[in-house]
Amino acid sequence: MLNGEKLIERPLRWGMVGGGRTGQVGYKHRLGALRDNTAYRLVCGAFDIDSERGRDFGEKIGVETGRCYADYRSMIAQEAGRADGVEVVTVATPNHTHYEITKACLEAGLHVICEKPLFFTVRECEEIERLADARGLIVGVTYGYSAYPMLLQMRAMVAQGMIGDVRMVDLTYVHGFNSGDDTNATEAQKWRTNPATSGPTFVLGDISTHTYYMSQVILPDMKIEKLLCDRQSFIRSRAPLEDNAYVLFHYNNGAVGRLWCSSVCAGSMEAQTIRIIGSKASLIWRETMPNELVYEIQGQPGQVMHHGMPYLDQISLESDRLGALHTEGLSESWANIYLRIAQAIDAKNRRDDAALDKLIYPGIKGGTDGVRWLEACVRSAEAGAQWVDFA
């Protein structure tokens, strides 16, 4: 069980690009990073494209005035001259800026934690991976939903054969908050439906890339061989970006899968559901009840497993924070992700490859795989919902 004791020698000096007052995700990043005050210390930031607003915001969350910068270039340059300069930077900005900011940070010798989807193309991902490897740096990706303890319990149960051979994978991430048009949309919403700033997808990249990565955490030995994507723009002004999509998968072990993602599922508050069906039993996890895992064995009454209980696998209990009966949620998952990335940075700095290999966290390879998945989805959809190879 995690209880806040330090797992690395000292907190990492941490900065942010983006994540200011008008952003939708900045507070989630800070909740995650600062939940364990032994892992990170926020020392600087370029929080907003409006420098005055960003400075005012930074001051009001406790950052020194002189370390609230107008832009990321100023932050990198000025922090480099300080003995106590920033060591790791979170990139919490619109998608089209991820690549240039990440590259600049790595070239300055800084570790990076970047929002998803990582970049626009696999080519960019592979270039950044080479740069990070050459500099001995970590690139983490904030798949913030992926560290719920019960997802790791699913991983353990699948690995132990408790559901038999995996046959089907059923994934959904749906809500209805974009059912109307974008006339009164916020700035954060507008950039997500603009191909120039969002990239080649809307809901596939904005929400379902989370669910896809979570399925890979649960099923690390299963790889998609082919997929078919059919996507729609029910709000016409969003075209060519989709606000609804269906994706079918064929896996390398003979299993099949499907994913439905939508932001126009009017009235829905379901968010994510993950169902893994095996030859003996099924597992069901729902984001609306993240502390529970349904285990259904063929021919027996269904079981509901609860987080923090001693019958769970150690891999789940090691990520539990509050214990049974006490409700955990998204902020705990984000905290687990940030903590694991801090441990990865610490291991990389110490050149401890053995420790690094043991950590389950979303790194550059997971981010690249997510972009490769998005590229395949777009390729399939643009071919008229045809099956395409996933490689």
C-alpha cells in the first residue's frame, strides 16, 4: 500500500508548460504530481499563452513570481542557469505543440511528461524516442486513468489464467457533452475540434486513446494485427474530425475486440467500461465504479471484488492508497502514474535498468503505440472502413 513515504531520494524539481487557469487538465496534473510531496516539487511554469494571466495564476498556486515565465523557451533558458533549475517538465498544452516543446526540453537535458496523444505521427514519436535514448532521459505520457488498482488486478488475473484464454475484448468510452454544436464552445473545446491543433482525430485521440492504452496494460502480451475503423462527424462542422467512432480488432492470439468512443452519446455519464472475456470467465471494470471489479465464472454466481482487500494480487495492493471501504478515484490514479514516472526518472538517472524494467508506467513506447493506433484508425476510416494492418 502506498502511504506517501519517499520512494526516491528527493523530490524532483518540476515545471509545467500549460495547465493554467483556463485549461481543463492542469489541476489533474498537479493533483497527481503533488499527492506525494516526496516525488515532485513545483518550482516553475509557463502556464498560459497569455503571459500576464499565466504569471498571476502561477503566483496564486504558490510559484515564485520570477519563475512564472512568459513561454516555454524562456523557462528552459532561464532555468538552465540556476543551480536549483527544473529537472522535469510536464507538457499540458494543445496537441499540435507537444512535439516542439518535448524536443526542446529533451535537447536541454530535461525529462518530459507529456499529455496524450503524444504527437501527430509515429515518425515524430520515433524521432523523440531516439533523442530521449541518446540523452538518457525519460518521456512519460499521462494516460492518467491507467493506474487504478483494479486494472492491475485484471492484469494479474489474466496472466494467472483465471479467465482462461482471452477471446473477446470490449471497450467503451462514451459521454454526451458534445452533443450540441460548437457555437458556445470553450477555447479548450474549440482547439480539440480543429485539425490544425488537434491533429487527425477528435474523440479517438482525445478519449479512446486512454481506453486503448488501458487495455494494453491489462493485456500486455496481446497485440492487434488488424483493425477496422468507422467514424462519424454528427456535428457537421467538426468534419473531418469524428465525434463518434467504432473500431474492430483482430489480435495475434486469435481474440477479437471492439471499441466504441463517442462524445455525442446524449445524456450518457458512463465514461469507460472494459470487459475482458475468456474461455472460463469474464472481467468487467467500470470507471463509474473504479474500486470494484466484477468476476463472472461460467456456471457460478458473479463475484464483486473490492480494492484494498487482502484477497487481491500484490500488484493491485501495491498501488492502493486509502484501503478498503475508503473510495479512491481519478486523482489517486493520476498520483500513481506520476509516482511511477518519478521512479522511472530516478532509475534512469541512476542507470538502474533492472529497476526501470520492473515499473509499469506509460512511457514513450506506450505513447508511440497510441499514435500508431490512431494512424491505423484514420487510415482505415479514410479507406471507407476497411480492414488495415496494424504494425
